Amino acid sequence: MPRCAAALSLLVATPSPAPFAAAIAAPVVARGGGAVMVAPLPALAFPPLSGMSRAASLGLSAPVLGPIQSPIPQLPSPLAAAPAPDSRHASPLAAASLQIEEMTAEVEAFFKASESEDKASPESSRALASKVFGTLTGEQTAAAGVPAAVSGRAPAAASNGNLTQRKMILTLYQVASIFSEQYAPIDWKKERFSVDLKREYGNAKAAILADPKITTRRFQDLLTAFVAAMRDYHVSISYHSTERTRLPFLVTGAEGKHFLAYIDREKLPLKIFPFRVGDEVVAFDGKPTAEAVNELSARLGGNTAETDLRLAELFLTNRRRGRGDTNIPDGNVVLGIRGQDGKLYKVRMPWDYIPELIPQDVPVRDSGLLEPEAPQVESWAGDSRRAPQLPVENLKNLLGRAFTDAIHPLARIFADMRSEAAGNPFLMGARKSFVPRLGTILWETKGNDAFHAYIFKTPDGRKAGFIRIPSYDGDSKKTARFGQIMAKFQKETSALVIDQVSNPGGDLFYLYTLASHLTDKALLTPRHRLIIGESDAQWAADLLLELVEKQKNLTRAKESAKEETEEEEKEEWSGYPVTQKFMLLMVRFAQFILAQLDAGKRFTPPTHLWGVDDIDPAPKAAERYTKPILLLTNALDFSGGDFFPAIMQDNKRATIMGVRTSGAGGAVKPYSLPNQFGIQDLSATWTIAQRADGRPIENLGVTPDIAYDFTAKDLRTGFAPYRLAVLRALAGLISGPKTTP
């Protein structure tokens, strides 16, 4: 039976265990010799803790705990220890580079031995050796690693490697071409990080050629590393995969240590996992927890340090191959936890593992065409799947394509993570975050409300509002509800706390609409530099042609056209009103795109995205909140989560408190990539945004006005110090007499 079919039959045959403890004794997949064997894990004994007698009953086996006698770094691994790898071969790229260096040295030595010293210098010998090596391998060192989009010619893949390798190189070329031709922040990345597309492409290509038996997964790992080298949270590649694994708790760092931040008590009841939020996790899988987190962080590409660490903490107990994670664990994990009694305990529990059901390393197919295939853009401005017989789309569809997202490309995976642990307040986009209640609650929205919001009493007796914005992914119903809540807050409170921590972003115009309810003056928006092409020009031309057609209709039937126009002005997307003013701005934006491309400029000067230069106050004055605002941020605020605090800070409309945001500072386009290597999605940044002072948001994020990061005491006391700091900051914003209850 094929591996994937056997794994599928196993999943179907295995009952779904509700409590996590039941999964400990459930069947597991054991691999050996290509066969799939089913065997239950033996029951795990549960020793008494601190002299107390505690039995593991309920017919469920529990995690194994025991006092630790030896230093934590020596905790045994649940798997047999493997010999330490040669540091020279720490990565596929390093191994390939080493092989190339050694082969070149051999050829160089040959020529040195064959020539007299007066005929060839060491430099010329090495140059000749490199040239010979390039000839032998099919590489041309003069343009080594340069995509055709950069070097001016297509890669000579047909003479390099076997069919699988050649197909991989062509797929790599497709990916590299996107960044060479359509990636807006490339100059900024070169300036800030010395990003070199030629080098990254060449290294990945060399690694492919160095391994004639290269697997699909190894190739995916090379692509993941290539994409991560852009150091851009909007740049993402994902794969078709079912393989994933998780543990029912979350670890978070503070002050150089790591602590339990969340425990899923449905899967880990206190009786079998007698640890609490705030207990220190000293070791993870036989190594110090900080080391395990840093290893994951290092694979993220070296972008914003605080954000990389927080992402690594999320991924420590939740691994997904579809996200590009490597070495998905499926055995037991060994933890070192310091309990409430101060003692160290060794805890062994199984990963909740789902195997890979998608066949791997399927032989590639080729019909004789080994030339680069152009990537297909799936975006507002270049939907390659549009029916060619429709020369002009209606206005609503055109505008619908324009209302782009400003969201983390992995938002779908983050949503899956939330569905697996709905009560985890640390996950991105969670309805309720880790921010504690700030005071005595006087009014609160219901659990099924679009927003978690309440009015509370401050220590000095005033009333203040609180609202959580988990993401900027919403519709007109949500924006209407937001306006209603702001109307109540405007009447009854002296200040407002907005919680947007761990916000993955969302719809840009939904964000603009929420901001319109927080001001009585226009708010200036960031400007963007855009990478544009013919597909963008097509969208711009279609928009203008549609408006010309509407103008003709106005001439033919003024009265009916008037009614239609009035109805059109009531249209909205994500709550943002589509008025005549907005349409004029869109026309100017379309004209800007056409003019820039006509002038030969594919990378534009700064302009306001979609022409929206400022955000007008909400139409209903009663739904505008005009009092002081404290906006809470953290390192897991992405994209829209960067733009919202940037707009509020640049317009001096809010005081920002917390940690610098991630710095995902542009709009993103998805790409469809024809391939035979499991690539599902690829996204890249097509604009780079500038704040009011000219600084980019990309990689810099938004620095808070009041800095505050987690402390160990926060995690042990339910964020009591954080609560006090928020209240102190809020008190500093409020002026005037106390609000009458």
C-alpha cells in the first residue's frame, strides 16, 4: 500500500480523541523500511509530586513527570542522538559552496602542476580553473547565478543536471524573476541588508546541481531560504502539505527566560499537567528553551529581531510543512519545567502529529519545453484568468479588484492555528488578546459582538473605553458596529484604549473606515512607490473607459443617470464610501499609472495608493471619537497592523504604547506559479510605503511613544504590571474634570 494511502486509512480508522491525554495512548505512525506499522504507545506512569499522592486515572495515560537531578541541558532526547553534523555541511547551500570550492581547487592544482611558474600567476591559474570548472558543470561564471531577467538571457538549464534538477532550476528562475522584475523594495533591501539576488539565486542553483538525487522537500527548503533572504514579512511561499504537529501550550519569552503563556486545559487538564501559566520552561527537547527558539528564529531570515523571536515562539509548539517548516517532529518531546514548588521536572509528552498525505517526489513530466515560464499575477491589476472577450469590466468589478488587502500572506495559516486553540489570547487575530481587564467594567459588548469592547472605571474615577481590533479584515456591518460603539464612547468616556496587539492586518479600506471614526479632521495617509507593468495599465485603462461609458449614458438619459449616480454614491466597500470625490481620486490614480508607464517608469515616484491622500472623518459626526487615544502595539503587528499606528502617530491622533511593530510596509500581490514541486502560493511586495517624514515602514515598523515589553512578572501575575503601566499612560492623556458616573 502506498505510504499516503496507508496514512489516510490510519487516520480514518483512528477515533478523534477529544482530550489531549487520550491521544497519548492513541495509535501512532511508525515508519520502517517503507512500511507503515500501527502500534499503541505504552501507558505512561505519573509519579507523585512534592510528596503528594496523585494518581493518573480516568483510563488515560498522562505526560511523564519527574524531578530532574542532572543539569537541564543534559535532558535526554526522546529520539536516539545522532552524530554531530560536520559544521562545513550545516546547510545545503554551504555544502554546495564547499563542493564547488574543492572542485575548483583541484582543477587549479592540476594547472599549476602543468604550467611553469613564469607562464601563469596564481591569480590567472585560479581564473582558468574557475573557467574550466564552469565549462564542466555548464555554469558561466561571468554571469553565475544571474536570472535571465537580470543577465539578459534565459538560464542554460537544458545542459545542467537531470530532468528533475533542470525543472527545479526553471522553477527557481520563475521565483527569482518575480523579485528581479516586480519586487518594489529591492533597492531598500540592498541598502539596508545588502540583499543580492544574483548571489541568492546562484547559491540555490548550485545546491540543486550538487545533488543529483535532490528531493522535492529539499528543493522546497531552498526556495524557502531564498524567499526568506528578502527579509520581508509580506514575502511568503507556501506548499501543498497536510503534515503538521502541535503541542497544547504556548511558550513566551521575557527577560531572557521562557514561560508557559497559555495551556489548553481541555487537552491538558490540571490533574495530568500540574503546571500553570507563568511557570518557567527551562528546556525544550533536550536543549535550553532559548536555544530552541533562537534556532527557529534564525530560519526566518533575520528581519526585525523582536518579531522573529515572537514568531519563533509561536512556531515552537506549532510546526507546519505547508509554511515551510523543516523536520516536523512526530515522536515525544521532553520538557524541563520549573514548577510552583521551585523544583525542576522532566515532562515527556507526544506531539499531536498529522502525517503527510500528499505524495512526495513524484517524477516530473516534460513535453520537451525547457524554457522559463512567466509567473502569473493574481491581483487587482492583472488577473490573467480574466475572459479575453470582455474588453471592459463594469465599474463595481473594477473597484472590487482595486480594494486590495494589506495582510500577512500567512493569515490563512494563522486562522487555522486559532481554530485549533480558540482560547489562546497570544495568537494573531484572536478576538480577545492577552491585554488584561483595565478596571471595573461598567458596560461591555456581548460575546457574539463584532468587537470586544467595554467601558471601565479608572483608578481616579473617570470612565474610559476599551476596544479590541483583532485584524483589519471586515465588512460594512463591522464598520457600522464600530461607529455605534464610538458614538457611545464619545458620549460616556474621557479617553479610549485601542488594543491592536498581534494584528495580522487586512483590508486597507476597512482600516481607513475604522480610522475615520477616530477623528474630526482629515488624516494624511502614507505614500507608496509602486512597481507597475502592463497589467496595471490595463486596469487603469479599463477604469477610465468604463467611466467614459457612464458619461455617455448620462448624456443620453440625464434623469435616469442622476438616479443611478445617487445610488452609486451609496456604494461602499469594507464600509468605505464610494463617492464622487473618491472616484475622482481613483481617476487620478489611473492616469498616474498610465503616465508613468508611458514615460518608461516601471518604479514610480511616491503617490497615494488608489489616490486616497487623506481619510475624511466619518459622515456622521456623532460616530466620531475625538478624545485622547492610547493605542497598544506589539511585535506581531503586521501590514495593516503597521499602517494603522503609523497613520495615527503621524497625524498625532494617538499615543502608541508597547513594542515596535513588525515593519511589513507595503501592499502585496499573490502569484500563481505553474510547477511540479508542491508550491501552493507565492506573494511579493509590489509597493513600498513612506511615512510623513519620508521614512519607509518596511523593516522599521512603528516605534511606540511609550515603550513596554513583557516582564517575567507579567507572565506570572496575569500582566498586572502591564495593566498598571497602561493605566498610568492613560491618566497622562486625560485632562479636565472627572466624568460624572
